[in-house]
Amino acid sequence: MEIELSTVLLLPFLLLGFLYLTGGVLRSGGNARRRLAPAPRGLPVIGNLHQVGALPHRALRALAAATGAPHLLRLRLGHVTALVASSPAAAAAVMREHDHVEEDFVDVLLALQEESQRHDGSFKLTRDIIKSLLQDMFAAGTDTSFITLEWAMSELVKNPAAMRKLQDEVRRGGGATTAATPYLKAVVKETLRLHPPVPLLVPRECARDTDDDATVLGYHVAGGTRVFVNAWAIHRDAGAWSSPEEFRPERFLPGGGEAEAVDLRGGHFQLVPFGAGRRVCPGMQFALATVELALASLVRLFDWEIPPPGELDMSDDPGFTVRRRIPLRLVAKPVGSEDDKK
């Protein structure tokens, strides 16, 4: 019996469609008694991968709004189920209420090293490899600090009043210390709010080996679910911030700022550029000190202008860390130069 070539080619697609529909029915039956987070409709095999886009932090916020999921959005990224937290309440539920800790990074590396020594396998975790991994952790801090500094200068030259206010504060203090510079700290906070260098925080995963699956904000979360916190969306949440799209450092100033009590240490979940809980970024204090010192030096010693034609593109570039799409180029004029005297 002859079988036409078109029929042979069609069979895999028919089988794939059957498995997809059958799996959907089984999943819906199994989840009938469980309340799941809202999810957009996806495609077979790839799920929602095509909806993530080149700038996931922006696409996921738009997708959450379109799906009616202001807090938690459920996605299927290929074979991986994912959950995206897009509000301060959801971030608190993920990073505080479910912040279970077993071992830290160094403990895991040492355990792997001991295991490799006991078994003569192909993988050897030597001290040199461990030192290289730890060195990568410290090197990563330089990239994110530079990105923050570049965005801070971009916002300041776009907002001359803020630039003048910062220059007056830093120059009046002589530049010896950043301890008594509240506006400088407010500028750094506002920059990290609008431009977190890692807009999607390092993902977490719901443990697979627990007796019961997790529940977040009343939604069931199965074991193995990858959990993302969209810090970029949280920092622009209109429910947490007034005029969230505006660069306004005054909101963080003591003595009247609406967000004067909000800090960067993860205690306030409307501002989480470094994460929160026990897994907060270990380099936070180093990064803040580096950015504050560099920014204070730049605005104290120089006046800055945008070169002709005087326009500044503020779009961001795709990547795990989000830098400017077009590198920042400014004209620096030393304070007290001939141009200033004219």
C-alpha cells in the first residue's frame, strides 16, 4: 500500500497537535481545584516565548497589563513554567515570605569540590576554578556600576535643574566626602528606580522536593516553576509612585519627600534594584559607594553639555544588564575654564 508523501509529512504535525490538546485537557483537569495566576494564550511547543521580545522587562509589563495580571503573570517558556512578579506586593511575597535558605554560594562550591575529590569523575572543581568563579562575581559589579553611572549622567543632562542642584551641593561641600550629600544619594536612588541595571532580577525556582507546592498571593505555584521579579515594572508602578515615569530625585529627600523612608536594602519592595531578603546583592554597598563617588567627582569638576544637535536618545539595549542603546557622549568643560568666564 502506497502512502503519499504529503500524508507522511503531515503525520508528525497531527501527532503534535493531538499531544498538545491532550496535555491541555489533562492540565486543566489537574488544575481545576487550584487557583492559578493569569496567563496569556501561548503557542504549541514554544508557549509564550514569542511574546517576550528583545526587551523582556518592557514586554512582560505590557503583557501583564493586557492579561489583567497586575501582580503575578504565569507563562510557559518552552517546557519551563514561569511566574513573573510585577508589583511590590508580589515581590514581597516572593522575596520575603518564600525566602527559604539552605546553603550559600560558597557552601555549594565547597560541597562540589569535596564531591569531586571523592569520585574520580571527569569534572574536577579545583581551587583555581572556585577562585575564578568568585572573581567573576566581583567583576560583574564593575559593569552594573558603570551602567548606573551612565544612566545617572544621562538623566542629569536631560534635567538641567537637577544637575545644577547636585553641582551646588557637591561643590559647596568641597568634594571631601559624600556623607552629607542627601541630593546626591537621592539622584542615585532615582536613577536605580528608573534604570535598574538588572531589570529582571536573578530568577528563583520553586523547590521540587517539597511535600506541598507553594502558594503566592493565593495562587498555586507548582514545584519547578521559575520565578522572575520584574524590578523595572515595579519601579514604575503607578500604585507605588507618583509620576513614576519622571526623573524626580526630590521624592527621596529627607524632610518632605514622599519616599524619604524608602531605602535600597530590600526592606521596601517598591524599590528593589539589588533584590531583597537573604539573597540580596552582596555587592550593594560597594556599588553605591562607587557610583556616588564617581558621580560626585564628575559633576564637581566639570560642567556637562549634550553635543549638537542637542538630542539624547534614552532607549535601552537588550541584554541581561540593560545599558543605553547609544553610548552616552557629552562635552565636558572644566569648572573655571575660559568658556565659563565668558
